[in-house]
Amino acid sequence: MLSPRLKKCVMDSGCVGSMITYARIRANPCNLFTVAVYLPHAHRKQSPYFPKTLLQLDKLLENVQNHDCVIVMGDLNCKLSRNIPL
């Protein structure tokens, strides 16, 4: 899915479990650390992955170099109740 030019800039990539993928991309003025996450809805009884995925994401982000720009994107399935003030 990356262009040939961008593929040459990928310094590292991989996955954490089955819900998180990441890539570290050489860029200027700072490198980009991109993370794509699928985060199941927290209250779904069939989905025990919610807390585990959050812990895996936290652990992954703790190891990002300080000068990298972090971009987190994904299918986060966030739902808010109607009566909660923002």
C-alpha cells in the first residue's frame, strides 16, 4: 500500500498481537512512528481484547524514541452516552 519511494524510508515495521501494526518512517525534520489499531468496543461480552489491546498499545508507545512524531490511527469503536457532558 506504500509507494516505492515511501517503502525505501521504512526503518522498522511490525505488529503487536493481532490488533496493532506499526511502522517507523524516516522523515524530515523528524521520523514518523505510525500505529494502526483495531480496538473492539469495551462492553462487548464476546471481546476480551479491549484491555489487552490497550496495554499492548501503551507498552509499544513507551518504546518510541522521544524525537519521533507519533501518529495513532485506527478503528477505535468509541461510543459515548448521550447524557455525558464533553
